[in-house]
Amino acid sequence: MNQQKSHMDIQGMSCANCSQTIADAVGSLDGVSEVNINFATDEGSVKYDPDQVSLREIYDAIEDAGYSPVTDSVTVAITDMSCANCSETVQGALERTPGVVEADVNFATDEAQVTYNPGEASLADFYDAIEDAGYSPVREGGERDGGSEGDAREAARQEEIRRQLRLTLFGAALAAPLLFFLAEKFLLGGDVLPEAILGIEFGWIEFLLATPVQLVLGWPFYRNSYKALVKNGRANMDVLIALGSTTAYVYSVAVLLDVIAGGLYFDTAALILVFITLGNYLEARSKGQAGEALRKLLEMEAETATVIDEDGNEAEIPLEDVEVGDRMKVRPGEQIPTDGAVVDGQSAVDESMVTGESVPVEKREGDEVVGSTINENGVLVVEATRVGKDTALQQIVQTVKEAQSRQPDIQNVADRISAYFVPAVIANAVLWGVVWFLFPEALAGFVDWLPLWGLVAGGPAVAGGTVTVFEFAIVVFASAVLIACPCALGLATPAATMVGTTIGAQNGVLFKGGDILERAKDVDTVVFDKTGTLTKGEMELTDVVVFDSGASEAKRTDGSGDSQPTADGGEPTADGGQMAARDRLSEADVLGLAAMAESGSEHPLARAIVAGATDRGIDVTDPEEFENVPGHGIKATVDGSEVLVGNRKLIRDNGIDPGPAQDTMERLENEGKTAMLVAYEGTLAGVVANADTVKESAKDAVSQLQERGVDVMMITGDNERTARAVAEQVGIDPENVRAGVLPEDKSDAVESIQDEGRKAMMVGDGVNDAPALAVAYVGTAIGSGTDVAIEAADVTLMRDDPLDVVKAIRISDATLAKIKQNLVWALGYNTAMIPLASLGLLQPVLAAGAMAFSSVSVLSNSLLFRRYAPDHDYKLLGRLR
């Protein structure tokens, strides 16, 4: 039994029970023979059989137990990959490297995304593994998150494009006469040119022209074929090309030396390699164009920053020297060097490169700004809060790259086909070559019966053609090998995914993986959290209603702060919170009590009450005691007396009847306001109400989702009437409103919706939304969301705009349509062309040309997708609007 031992650091353990929990979780996996977890050192070791269990499964078991094994990730650029089989070979080599938790290799981007245990593996190990597999990693000497990484990859990409161009031009120069000879042979009957030039027979001239092409252009294919077959034990596209071109060349040499009788195919052998190399050149260019948007995004980073020291002196320093806490001056027209917070000044900032929003956003002291965005007019002083790879721009790029490495499930279909594709193609070519050699007349008769064009060279001589049976069998073999194109199949999904995720990033929609990009289109129900998602989340105090000792409504104020007459004609006091007589509490008294009680809370409703009291000149002091009752309200002690602020249940649970306030509560809730009861010393004292403003685009977003056939629901901790009032404003069916849901119950609510057979997208922004985002079919965190919500989400919207939910679904729908279009072309091409070649209907040169351009066509089709803007549904056919 093959045994490996892995050592790891583990975060989150707080006691010996934690270490035992991890040991039990990992020890339960098949293939694990020994587990040692040390709470004192936060370390662990696992002995396991890699044939039965992977390091990924071990790490997942630790995470499922609630702890965090330490990992790091790195992206490695790779050259020399020619097809999907190559990427699978590299991925296998990386996964077998000790310490590698997970590896994803993307043929379309020529990159490997590696998650690993930093205590057991390093970048040098990955380079060695890739080289041992027969491929060339782009070695980078600088920091992974620095500019040197992008420079090294771009330099390698450009060098590959130049290399393929040089090879193409060299081959074309020598093959041009051969192309003329080929045309003369098939179009003009072969009687135009003389049999010799300057005494040298034409066969030897073709040999002299084709041999350098075979050696120079063919060498990369021979080298890669050797690595694929001998080192890795699997055939790839290079093997097909080497087989096809070598068959034509060796057969022609044998004829030239009179070893066998037949025609010469030096022109075919050379043109095969020229067409394939030209296709590789165009493919390399197309890959570069597909990733151009991300590179341009990174190029938008500022190169320097003007830093202000403690004495007020200014100095311009390189961006990489900026540290967290540095203060930077940003003049009008300049880029904000890195993420930070405004500490002085006011200006409009163009954030379109991050959010896709063209309208500049006003920024003032205390507001956060994003690095690389452009300061429009005023001078800003910004304190750096995130630098280097932690900036929003770098995180966006990293998220998109990780999304591109996590392919959609539909790619599994292509991977399964690709794994058997090349061996099947070779077997098919051998089969048909032998069948044509053994039964030429029968097959020729069958092909003549088909409503197709004639056989190559008229077919074998015994069936009325112009070539020998053996020669025709060789032609069929070469054509059947060369026409197959695993490249097109391998590129179909990752090329479209790469463009789709980039379109998302350009429009402020970040997908965490290609699998998420695939799932979003299947969403049939969107569940919005109310506060901060459909509404702005900026609560404002609107009403204060006071009850006398008999609990009848006495007086209230509207949002302007103007008091309405009380039942007894009294006026409110403004004594800064000093209590009036017990049975004559004023509006200021009730508001002061509520504000002081709520001052211990960070809830938006609490902050609105405190802000409203402060604006009215009431002195708000901290309560002596404070208790939060989640989902219901708060209890506090103010001036030695108990104050309750919350919903009906809180008041009722504390022995106070909320009934007398029912009419007032219903009136306020029907106006879409959040009303809270205030009780003082065991008696109902009044009601305070806040209101949140619905976002301007919320109604449009709901309408567009409904037009797509998507059910729209709303979930909120607010009461039924307030929730329904907001739902009616944005166009949500009141029957689709789930109100009064406690924070800890939101995930249960989403699961119950999905238990009905729905595929739900949960859209939220708060910490209490994170569990619901995690259990949803697709979790979406809106731009103003907390870090916890964003971490739990599958999709992150950079803006606070609900319309971006529609954009996310449109991008998903469009990308999957493009993937399917690519797959239909790739599968359709191979399905149609391989039989034609097997039946002797295709010249090897034409087969090679068709194969070379099939992969280019898939990439070109994906590149056309870059023009799509998700303001409308994607039209697969026809011109984009």
C-alpha cells in the first residue's frame, strides 16, 4: 500500500476537544491510517493512501469540522500545451506533487491555479513537476502579486506568438512552390510543368523543399509526441500531427528511392505542418486577445503615489512602497493609488473601471475609495487601508482568474470525450486504412453510391482510380488522423468561460467560478433581503407617537420633527431627556428614552433613532445596562428604570399589553415604515418609526426578472405590513413575502423555498445573510455588503444596484449559450469530417487545413462574444443590438 504523510498548520482550535474533533473527522475517511492533531502547536499530521483519498478530501474534512487548514495559492503560466490532453497531463503531474491540495489547469488561458500546503510545497516544486511532465512553466523571479508576474507572463505570451509567426513564415516560404506544384497536379492535370529543372527531377526538388519544413516545423510536434507517449503514457494532438505528416513524408521518400511504387506527397507533408503552425499562431494570438481585458485592467494601476509625512511634506514614491496607514494626496485627474479612506477633501470619483457605473460618485471625509479609480475635480487626502494583492482591483482580477480555472460542469462532457479521443482517432485511421487496402472495390462502389463528391485521385486503381491500393490506404490513414481536432473540443468551454467572466468583471459582476457562471442561468426564483438590497439601508426617524398613562394616543411628530397637538392640548418638552411626570411623558421624553436605550446597538434602526434624537437637540447618553434580543428588540436600563424598544412580541413577553397601540402600529406599517414600541417602567410609553428608501432601480429589476419568468420573493425580519408595503412599491407579489424572519432563520427560509423544487438565488448584504447565501443554489452579495456576506456568496455585485442581479443571470445565460454553440461546432465538425476522411473523400492537406482552422474558429467565435453588453438578453444569432 502506497502511504504518504502530510504535515499541516490548522487554525481555529481553542481546546483539546477541537483537536479530537478534527482527528475523528479525518480518521473516518477511507485510506487514512494515522492522524495526529496537536492543539498546543496548532499542527497536525496525516498518513494516508493517495490511491484511496486525496489531500483535497482531507482538507475538506477539516473544514467541514469547522476548522481551517492553512493553504496558499499561486498561478503558474505554462507554454507548449497544444490541446486539452496536455492540460490534463499537467494537472495530473501537479496533483501528484506532495503538498498540493488542488490543481486546475486551463488550456484556454495557458495557466495552472494551484492550491497547496506552504509547509510542504513551493513554487519551485511546481516548476519541476511541469517540466518533468514535458512542458515549460514561465519562471517568475518577482513577487507573485507584483508587476513582474504579469510582465513575465506577457513576455512569454508574446515570445510564443513571435515564435509561431517565425515558424509559419519559414514554412510558408518553402512550401509556397509546393503549393503551386500541388495546384498544378490536381487542377491542371500535372502536364504543365517539366519533369526536371536544370537536370534535377521534380521529386528531388520537392524533397529539398519539404525536408527543412519537416525538420524545423515538425520538431516541436515530434518532441511533444515523445513526451506525451513515453513520459506521460497518453497520446495528444501532437501525436496525430506527427503521425499524419510523417506518414506522407516517409511514404514519399520511399517512392523517391524506388522502394515502393506510387506518387509523391512531399507537398502534402510540408503543407500539413505549415497549416497547423499557422493555426497555432492564430490560436496564440486569439488567446492573448481573450485575456486582454484583464491585462488592461491591471495596467490601469497607478505607478506612483504622492505620500504626505507627519510634517506635511510631500514625496512621490513607487506604488509598491506604499504601506497601510500612509496618507496620499490625490489631485484632480489623478488615479487614487490604492484602496483607502478619505481623511480630507471632497471630490467626485470615477469608479467605472471597477463597477461599470459611468456616473462619478461623490466622496467626502470618511468615505472609502478604490485604488486605480480616477479623482475628477477636488483634492483628496486618502489614508491607505489595503495595498498590493489585497486591493480591490487585485482581488477582482484574482477572482476572475480563479473563476476561469473552475470550469463549468458542462466541461466534464468534453473532458470525458477528450480522454479517449486521440486513441480512438488513431484506431479509426488504422482500421479504415486496412479496410481500404483489403476491400478497395467494395468500398469504392459504396462511396460512389453516396450523393457526395468523388474519391481522392479517383480512388484506387482497381476501382478505376489513378493510385495504387496501398497508396490510397496511406492517403485515407493520413487524412483520418489529421482531420480530427481535440483542440476545438478542449477550447469550447474554457474560451467562452474566460470571456464570460471578464464581461462580468467589466460590468461589476464577479463570479467565483465557472461552475457558478453555469448555475446562475438556471435560477427560477430570486429571493431578496429587504434592507440594504431592495432598499438603501439608510434608515431615518420619521414618527414619534406618545401615549399617556391611559395608553391612549396623545401626540405624534412626523419626519420634520413638528409636533402634532396632543389629546389634552399639551406641548412636548425639550428638557434634554429629563423625564416629565410619569403620566405626562413628552415626545422628547419618549424619543430620548428610546435613543439612550438603543445607543448600545449597531443596528441600522437603532442608529436612525439615535441620529434622530441628536438632530432634535436631545442629549443621548449610554444606558447603564444593555441587552440585545435578536429579532425582537432591546432591553436597557436608563436612569435606573427599565426601557424596552422593539416589536409586539418583546413587549408582550415582558408582561405589557401592546394592544392599545395596534391602530397606530398598523397605520405606520401600512405606510411602509418600521414601527417599534417603547415601554418605560412596565408601561407602554409610545411608538417610534423609521423608514427606509426603496432603491430607484429596485422596481425595474423586479420587473425584468419577472419578464424572464423568474419568481421574485422578499425575505425580511420586518413585520408583515411593512414588508408588504415595500413589496408593493417594487412590484413583488405580497404572497411572495416572508416577513418576521429572525436572522438565524433566514437560511431555513431559503431551504424551505428550495424544498419546493426551486433553484433560488439569495441576494443579501449583511452578516446575518451569510448562512442564507451559503445554502442558496446561488448566493449573491450586493456591493455594499459586509466581508462575511461576500465571502459566503457565489456572486459578488460591485455596485448597490439590484439590476445587476439581472445582469448576472444574463451573463450566465449568454456564456452557456456560447459554450453550447462552441461544443456543437467542435463535436459537429469531428462527427462530420472524420467519416468523410475515412471514406477517402478528403485530401490530407485539406484535412490538415480544416483541423488547424477548427480550433481558431472556436476561439474567434468566443472573441466575438466580447462585444456583448448585459443590458439586454444575448441574441445567439444575428447582430447584437
